[in-house]
Amino acid sequence: MSNLELYELKGCPFCAKVKSKLDELGLEYESHYVPRGHSERTEVKEISGQTGVPVLVDAEHGIEGMPESDDINEYLEKTYGA
């Protein structure tokens, strides 16, 4: 079981960018699809303090809700890359 969780929205290009990095690094993750309406994204808001996606959770490394695809990809490369 993976410690990585990704909060995402179907059709989101920023989410696809993070998923591509996760796949490139061969990482397993649990995906959580969020509602389209920002006002309905209460779980994401509780985790990251905002309603945008993608949001990454990495329990093993104390990441409780990292937003922004570029920041997430940089973190993944630094933490799990070769």
C-alpha cells in the first residue's frame, strides 16, 4: 500500500502533469477525485487550506497537503527520483 495520495479532478491538465511524474518514477498512489465545484471540495480545503487541485499527501514524509503541480513534481523528483 502506498503512502502517497493525490487529490485530483478528471480532465485537469495540472493533475495529469503530476500523474505523469508519479508514473515516470514508478510510484504507487491512491487517487481521490474531487467534485467539480470548488465550494464542494471541503476535504481538499481541510487538507491543504485551499480548494485547488492537484494536492499531494505523503504521510511517510510528513506532507499533509501540498498544492501546485510544479511544487509537487519538484518534491517527487527530489524525494523519489534517482
